[in-house]
Amino acid sequence: MSQHQYFVIYKPFGMLSQFSGEEYNLSQLNYSFPKDIYPVGRLDKDSEGLLILTNDHHLQHRMTNPQYQHPRTYYVQVEGIPDSLALQQLQQGVNITLPNKKKYQTLPAKAFIIPCPSLPPRNPPIRERKNIPDTWLSITLTEGKNRQIRKMTAKAGFPTLRLVRVQIENLMLNHLKPGDIFEFSKIDIYSKLNL
């Protein structure tokens, strides 16, 4: 039995959160991961940022089982300028449609406007529309339904342009850039994830 290893990566835009398949995926990162490493949860192809990779089944279970409700923070660039009513909607929860077509009321979230964050430029860049302003939000969820933030901001009337996960519990993206990989010890990552 190999010992547990813990990697944190900045998943680039357009990359799938998996190691196999024809499309751009984790196997194309410039690193030779052990064969039994896998992602904890996922970020969809159009999202970027913090992703944990490990072979520790206990950590995987604790971080992905909905009963544990770990806070995850995202910086979200939206089209338009959300007013207090839209922010209140995001904070209180909105009705979204899940992939199985069932309606779902999202749990209360933290959502507020922030200054433009210092993030690496996206490749390819966001399309800019001269006559439509955009706004950056910080949104913290304790759940992770399929494309949840995109569905939430669209429901509030402000489509998501860019979505970057910057924090899980006290584990932060910090100085990482797209494609960067950082290895943690078990003690450090368990401490940052409050496990």
C-alpha cells in the first residue's frame, strides 16, 4: 500500500478534472503523478482554480460528502452590476435545475461585490463587450451541485463570465498560476482543511 500524497493544483481553464480521455485533462500537466492519485471533487471544464489531488480515501470522503458542508470560495466575474436584491437572492438561495431535471433550492451562501482580484490572465481571454460592464463577486458555498454558481448567477440575472475557485476551508490558491502544482504533507493539508 503506497503512502498518501496530497497535491494542490491551479486547474487551468478548459481542462477536465480527470486523468483520462481524449480531451485536455490532468494527465497533460507537466508532472508525473502516481497512478493512484485522483481529484477530490471537480471543477468543470470552463472553471479554473484550486483542485486537490490525492490517494487518501478518507480525505476524499470528508471533502465530497454533502453532510460535511465545507466552505469553498470562488471569485466570479459576472456580466452586469448586481444590485442588492440580486446579491440577497444569491445569499438566501435560488431555485436551480439539476442535471436530472429536478428543481433544487440552493443553501444560503455568502455573496458580495469585490474589487477586480489579482488573478493570472485567462487563456483564452474573456470576451469583452464595450457597452456592458462586468463585476467581480466573492461567493462562498458549502455545497457543490453541477455548475451551481453559473446557474445561481444566471437565475439572478447576471451570467458568469469567469469562475475561479480560490479557497477550500483555509486552503488557498495564493500565488499559484494555471498549471502550477504544490505538494502538501498530510499534517499541513488536514490542518488547512479542518479535518
